[in-house]
Amino acid sequence: MNSYTRPIGALSIVVQFLVLMFFAPIAAQQNVRATLFEDAHNALNAARSIQAEVLGPKNFSRAIEYYRHAEKDYEKGKNLEAIRQDLNACVSHCKLSVAAATVAKTTLPHAIKARSDAMKADAVTFATQNWTKAEEKFIDATRDLEAG
């Protein structure tokens, strides 16, 4: 009995070692990606939390472009420094969009409230044409405000 358990125990260790050797690089790569993209991901979430996609649309849109470009380059295994540059640009544009959103909230509080009320009333469904026109004007106003 003792002679059978030793080879099985040794085999178990070898199998565990091989599994670890196979999966360790995958786990490490996922950690690298998470660490690399963390600041940009957090910046995008912060911008979304104050509606920067609507209140600072130009810079938010640029931030998304940089983020997506970094994702594509990462998936293709491209230069990490170039990916970092794109992610840093993403963060910078997020900060600009947050600043623009903050200004918009101060400058356009009544328009923002009216838009919010219209969304709650499902104006998109019940007054589609009016909603579309109003939304276009609202976006134009936030873009103009963002541009200075």
C-alpha cells in the first residue's frame, strides 16, 4: 500500500506543477492588464458618474477613443509604453470632461433639470420629435460650453 501512494503523491505534485506553469502566465497577464488600465478605468467611471458623456462630450469622446485604442493595442501585444501613453491621454481627457461637466452643472442647471425630468417622463418614447430636437440643442450647448 505504501509503495502505491508515493508514486501517486509524486505524480500529483508533478501535475500541480505543470498546471501552475501553464496558468501562471495567464494570471500574470491579467494582472498586468488590470494594473495598466486601472487609472483610465477609474477616470472613465468618475466621468460617467457626473454625466460627462453628456456634459463634457468632446473630451469624454476623446477619452473613450484613447481607451479603445489602448485596448486594441494591448490585445495585439503592442508596445506597453505606447499603450500607457494612450491610457494617460484617456485620463487627461476624462479630467477635462469632468471639468467641463462641472462648469455645465453650474451654468446650465435648469436645462439639466429639464432634461432629467424629460428622461424620467420617458419623453424619448412619448415625444420623440421634441425629445430629439431638445437633445440636439442640449448637446450643442454643452459642446459650445466645453469649447469655451
